Amino acid sequence: MRALDQIPEGNGTMLDRTMVVYLSDGAETHHSQSFEWPFVVLGTADGKIKSGGRYLQFSNYANRGHRTINSLYNTLLHASGIPYDTFGTLDPNLTEDMHHGPLTEMLV
């Protein structure tokens, strides 16, 4: 990331136009139920992703305000110029608003 931040590009740096997503291959615990998955998003995708070292945590499974990984992927698609609001298989135990659309908390 430091190297990308040192390469001039347009009115900023290559890092300004980059989005790197790091995700773990395991969820919240060693013997996981896969209800919590940590993700790290670096860069702003040319100003489309909010930055500033923020930490976002959404409600637990099936609780009001819960969002799925599908929503994160929808967010990445929106930031990449592909405004798609559904991704993957929907969990029949959750309401549609927990799956659809991007995470507005991440988009500029």
C-alpha cells in the first residue's frame, strides 16, 4: 500500500484509485458458525469508498440492521462502476433488506 501511495497518477496516487480487500479464510472462532466474517478494505477506489480508518460492525445474525456478505460484495461492485444490488444465494431466514443493495455506510 505504501508503494502504491508513492506512485503519482492523475491528481493523486495509484493508491487513490485502488481498492484492496483482505478477508480471512475463517470466521469468528476456530470452530465457527460463520456468522461473523472480518474484512479489511484499503484504498478509496478513486474516491468511491469512504476512508479514514473507520471500523464498521453490523448487528448480529437476523437482528434489525444485520447485513450479509452479499451486501459487502454489492458495495464493491457499486464502487467498481457495476451497480448490482444482489449477489449470491439469499438466506431464507433473513429479510430481503439484509441481502440487497450496497452498504451505504461505505460509499461516498
